[in-house]
Amino acid sequence: MLNAMLLVGTAGVGIWLWQAQALDVAVFAMAVPLAWQITTAAGWVSWEVAGIFENIGVVQEGMESIAVPHRMADLPLAQPLVVAAGEIRFERLGFAYDAGRPVLRDIDLLIRPGERIGLIGRSGAGKSTLAHLLLRFFDPVSGRILIDGQDIALATQESVRASIGMVTQDTSLLHRSIAANIRYGRPEASDAQVEAAARKAQAFEFIQGLRDWQGREGLHAHVGERGVKLSGGQRQRIAIARVILKDAPILILDEATSALDSEVELAIQEQLLGLMDGKTVIAIAHRLSTIARLDRLIVLDEGRIVETGTHVQLLALGGHYSALWAHQSGGFLPDVLPQSPRAATLCLDGEMCDA
């Protein structure tokens, strides 16, 4: 509106002055285009200023969001966690996301150094929550978690997470090079160490064939936002290479192969079995065939441990695990599991005893 008024006003005043013989035609002819340029520049300036203020608002909202203090804070005298053996102990652990709705209840569990266990249960049983508590994404409502006899609530979060490697169903990749994504858990690693980890994960062959739109190749090729340029199996191999490079004494596998087809899953399972050597492992899976070979299986239901034992022992028990195995073999899972006639526990001497 103001720009139009400026143009009309300039033209009107120019015509009036020309009629009064106070303005030359040449000057009038120059004044109108000049006014047009002024209005164009003014419109551009106002558009840019409006955009700046809009972006300031967006940035301010973003800063307010990230400036909110994290509810998980280290204690003033927190010490770095030192992990030598990798023993994990959950003592009378309880947790709830919302008050009055417990997710985990009285979890007592000892995982010996180098032991490979599988967590089993229907959705909402508390499997992933147990892993998140071990990583100190949350602190338990009751009880405590010990790693090599050290209460992780008294340790720094950074040192706890540095001691744990994790492979999840949805591998998170950054829009950076393959090397940067593998190096994520250990930024000081050399290029030779990154390449060695990729080879152990059987990822180096496909990495060599990668080329991005800017011509970067191999380990230097960028993978796109969240790794969209890679297949699911390729992303999982990158995640495995990342964990191999990190070489943490404790390993968590949370539905690491559930999103893959059978052929790719079989190949990655073999890599994961090799990755488990010498580490304390917690594997979470709905597909029981992926964890049946582990040292011990823990069955959770409604936030409690209801059965523990090997695959053979739990099948013989005829309880929750046996029902899950039978239903998966038949192609479906029940929403509600049958009650176990009795709970089974694997005692420290390796024999099965009543809970």
C-alpha cells in the first residue's frame, strides 16, 4: 500500500509541477523509475526484516527447548565408573514413568562377567526399560544397579555409557561420512582402526562401492540424513562396526535384527555372535529364535521376572516361554500370556531350582 502511494504521489506531483512549468519532462521521466526502484528496494528490505524476526523467534524457541536442564544430573561427588570384569547386578529394582503405574517391580538379577542373557516378554513387559536404566537414561524409583560392585547412580553418566555398547533396531546415523559414523563412539580412533572395525563387521566391501553426489567415495562418502542412502542391513553393519570400534565390556542388543529380512538377519546374527565374545551381553528380542542360543533367558511379564533358565529348561517348564515359543512357531503371539505353573530360576551352580 505504501509503495503504491509513493508511486502515485510521485507521478501526481510530477504532473502538477510539469503543468506549472516548474519541472522539466526529462526530470519527470527520471523521477518515476527512481520511485519504482525505491519501492522495490523497500519491499525487499521489509521482507528480509520480517524473515529475520521470524527466524529470531524460531531460534529463541529452540534455545529455550535445549536450555531446559536435563533431569538426569550427576551427583556433585560422582566418580568415573571403572569396569574390569563386567558383572551387572540389579537389586530390588523398581521403576515407573508415571506415578502409580510401575513398569518394573522388585527386579533381582545377577549377570555374571561374560554371560550372555536374553530378555523376553510381550510389549510393555519392561525389557527396553531395564536397558535404559542400565544406561542411566533414567534413575530407578527404588533399588539400585551395580556394575562390578559400583552403584551407577554414584558414577558419572559419561563413564557409564562409555562402558556400554548398544545396537538397536533403528540405527541412528548422522549425515556425515561413513568413517565419522563408525568413529562416533570413539572419536580419537585412527583411520586404520575404523577400517579394521568395518572389515570385522563385514561392511568394508559395500563401503568401498559407495560414492556420494559430491564424488566422495568409500569411508569418506556421506550417508544422507539418518543414513537414508543405505539399506537396513548396511546401516546395521555400520552400527556393528561402531560397537566393535568402541570395544566396551558390556553390550546391549535391543531388537538388533527385527527389521531385517531373513537372509540379511542370518548374516548379521553371525557377526553379532562374534561381537559377543568376552563381553557381558543383554539381548532383547521378540523373535525367540534370535536369542535361543544364549547362556540364559530371562522372561519378564508385567514388570516382574517370572522365569529364568536356558532354552531347553524353559521349554521343559511349560510356562510363559514355552507358550511364546509354541505360538511363534505357529505364526502368532498372544496378547495375554498364560500363567506359569511355577517359576524357574537358574541357580549359581547352574542347576534349575524353584524360586
